[in-house]
Amino acid sequence: MAQSLSDRYFALIDQIVDKTLQGKIASTERVYIMLQREIEPGTGEIWERCFTERIEATQAQLETKLKAGRILRALETIETQYNRLQKANQLQNAIASATQQLLNSGEDRRIATLNQILDINQKQPLNRDKLQQLAQSLQSAANNTTNAQLAQDCQQIATGILTGLTSFSQLEDDLISWMYQSGRNIGFEREKPNPWELWRKKIDSPLPKQLFQILAEQRAIADLKVITNNIELKSWVELAVLLQYLQQGLVSWYDKQPYNTQFGKQLSYSTLLTFAAIWLELSQTFTINNQLREGCFQITLQILRLFARRDDFPLYNGIFVSFSGEYLQNTLQYLSQPIQQIPGDIEKARILTLLGYSQRTLGQYQQAIQFHEEALEIARKVQDKSCQIANLNHLSRTSVQQKDYDTAINYSQRALILARQTGNRQGETNALVNLGYSKVFSARGLDTMNTDIYNEAIRYLEQGLQLAEKAEDIQSQSLGNNSLGIAYVILEQPVSAISALEKGAKLAQIAQNIYLQGLSYIYLAEAYYSLEDRSKIVYYGCLGMYLLHQINSLEWRKSAGLMTIIKGQIGEAAFSNLLSQYRSEIIALIGVDGYDYIPQLLEEYQNN
């Protein structure tokens, strides 16, 4: 009569225990080999039931059987090696499954299938060891198939994976070293330092080298079109693997920075958006190979989904720490296309929120409203309360910019009610600040100065600030102080305005929110204009003008207008002298190039 599987497994456990007690098993590796040889695939449940029964029986004998303690230790060794075997089997199953998916996919779906396998959004994405094993499995499959095209594709994908891993190993030691080169800021800015030139010098492979050179020279990725339309599949796969590991490595490093967690998060955000934009631009270079074009676009969507799934997704913060000027504007334009195709509603609503407040900063108010209204509708549908509150707050702020103060008040009141109902302190903080901010501007439009309205508005602003300070929310503190300072400017209380705006500017600088920093400087210039302190007007006005111009915010022109008035009053020579008095302070904030660009920027304003 054939022995049952349960009997076989009981016998195997007893055999290993007996040999262990007799000193006939010299290493745990021997136990692993015995388990690997005897346990049949797909029978883990039977094995685990038998093993659990033996463990329980032995534990019950601990006080009565002398050898029970030694038996239990032997069983623990078996358990450890079985867990090791399970992990190895899971790895082999994952590799086998991925290989089979690629073998079964049609030629026109192979890149899409590979992207699904490489997708970092999976619960257990493939690590470097798994990728190497996948490449080996594909090489074996290529040698064993009679389909010539399939064999060629498998070999190309395998070669691309291995080359991508090799290329990453060439750059791994210099993943973050570029940050310590001389330069003003950290991040993917158009200014130094940036990683592209260093990485270009360190890598051997042609396609990444050419891409990094284009990025280092601030040229359009479209310049790669001639090359990308003639590359082999293996080169595309290499780039996919390399860029994913560079992105992962940078984000992981930024997220772990203890010296400034908010700054680290900002850089993580901008890194993800930078790589998403690179892939989107790359997709536009493939005018012949539709598979590779769609593959690039698919990676863009994967990165955006990864970003939107972060617990710390920036529903309020700016992303302007690492994007400046035209590059920021182009990035936002690029990302507005793929966001419409993100399948997950929660992710889509959050990215739309980000695009909305970014467009507001650029002065694109109608576009901002469209993004926020769509995000609000989606967030309601999926019951994402935090996202709903954020979009109500952003719609309030955008309405103020359009001088629609009644609408702004309505949105902020709705945000405040919902935030208090759900206990969302960040939303409540922003709603209070927005409500006060809206009421200040609303009262400003009245023919008579109503002190009660302004006092009520200031109370809302102060409540929001108190909440932000308790929560140690630097971004909201910056917004609150900025709004309070603007209120005092309107109330013609320049001393109080200066105190609030200086705090707001300093906090915005810490939070790396260039927009709020620049806006605070502009209103500081206005406050000092009331005090007739021309040197401070020039200092703050030029700083605000430059910073807002760097992120293409149309509000730079407001400060440029004030600077033009001052220059007209005192003459160009006196204006230059006042500017030079603060040369060292200005350079500390925007660098030598920024300081030298200020006169050119004023000339640009006057000519237009």
C-alpha cells in the first residue's frame, strides 16, 4: 500500500531529528538539501500541518521527556531551513511566472508586459538579484525556443537587463556625490550642481551617456530622436532598468535625511516628477517604434502612480524646490497629458491637485480651476476627504487671485467645516488662513474701511497660525505669516506687516517654497515703500522679482513695476548703488548669476 504524503513528511521530520540527535548532520545546509529533495511543489500546506503537529507534541513533552528540548531545537532548525526553502521557491515561482508572461505575450505586447513586470508599484517588485535571475531565465528560454523572433526578443531583453544593472553599478558610488560639488542648491535644477554631467563621465553605455549629456547641457530630449529611432530593444531595456534604479536610489536617500525631513521630501517629490517628465519626453522621440513609445509613456504613468501613493503626498506644498523657469512650466505641461490616463481615481485626484496649485503659481488660473474642480469631483466620489479639503482650499486661494472674493470665502468656509468634521488639522489650518485672506481682500474692495471685517479676518489668520505652530507645519506657518503680512500691508500697518512677512519668508525658505518666499519679499518691498526705506525696497523687491521669475510666476512683474518706479525716482546710478549695498546678502540667496541677472530682468520688463 502506497505511503500517504502526510506519512512521508512525518517520516522525513523524524529522520532529520534522529540524525541530528545522533550527530550525523553536520550542517544546516544538509537539512536544506533534504527538504529541497523530499518536499513536493504545491504541498506546503500538508507539510506545515505535519510539522505543526510534531512541534506541539514535542512541546507537550518538555517536562516529562528528557530529550524533548534537544528534539525541539532540531525541529527549530528544520523550520528555519523550510522557511528558507519557501523563499527560494517563491523567488523561482516569480521568475518562472515573469518569464512565462513574456513568452506568452505577443510581439506587439512584449514591452508592455516587461513594464508590468518591472513596475515598482507592485507589492514585491523585483530586486537586483531577481532581475539577474530573470535575465538568465530569458537567456535559457531563448536557447530552447524554435520561434526566431521570440528568441531574439528574449535575448535582447536579457542583455538589456544585465547591461542596465552593470551601468547602475558604475554610477552607484556616485549616486549622491554630485550634491557635494560647489553650487547653491541641491536638486534637479538648471543650475549646478546636477548629476547628469558627472554620471555621463562615469558610464560606458552609449544611450544613457548621450541622454545625460543632453540633460547636462539643458537641451531638449527631442535631440535624441535620430538615435532612439534606430536603437535596439536591449538599449531601451537597459535605460529602463538604469533610470529606475537611479530614481529609487535618490528617493530612498532623500527620504532618509534626518537633518531636514521636509527638505528631503521635497527633493523626493521633484525627483519623481523629473524622471516622469524625462520618460514622457523620451516617448515623444520614438516616431517609428510604437512599442517603445508606448513603453516610455507607460513608465511615466507608473512613476506618477508611485508618487501619488506616498503617505506624504504634497496636497499643499509647492514642488518648486528643484524646478525652475521654463523647465518647471514644460514639466507641468508634459504631465497634464498622462495624468488623464492614470487608472486609479485616488492617484489621479492627487496628481490633479498638484498640477492645479502649480498652475496657479504660474498665473494660469483657469487651468488651475479646471484641475482642482476635476480633482474635487473625483475625491468626492472615492471619499478622499483630505483631497476634497485641499482642493476646496486651493479653489479659495485661486478665486482670490481672480478677485472673486465671495467665491473664495465660500470655498474656504466649506473647507473649514469639512476639516473640522473629519479632524483634518492641516486642512483646518489652511481653511482658516484662506478665510482670513479672502476676507481681507473682500474688505479691501469696499468703498469704506470696515475695521470690524479686518479684525475678524486677522482673527482667522491668527487662529490658523496657532494651529500651524502647534503642528510644527512649516508650510502652513509660512502661508499664515505671508497672509497676515499682506493683511497688514493693506491695512497700512507696515511695521506689523514687516514682522509677519519676514517670518513668512524665512519659513518659506526652509520649506523650499520659492513662490511663498518670493511673494513675501514683494510685499516686504511694499511695506518698506510705505516707510520710504528705499534700500530695503530695492533689496526685497529685486529678490522677490527674481525668485518669482525663476518659476515663471507672472507676479514677478508686480515687483518689477515697483522697482521701475523707484529707479525713475532716484536715477539708475543711485538704484545700482542701493542694489550693490546688499550684494553679499543677495548672492547668498540667489547666487552670483542671479544677482547679475537682476538688471537684465528689469530691462526685459521695461521693454515689454
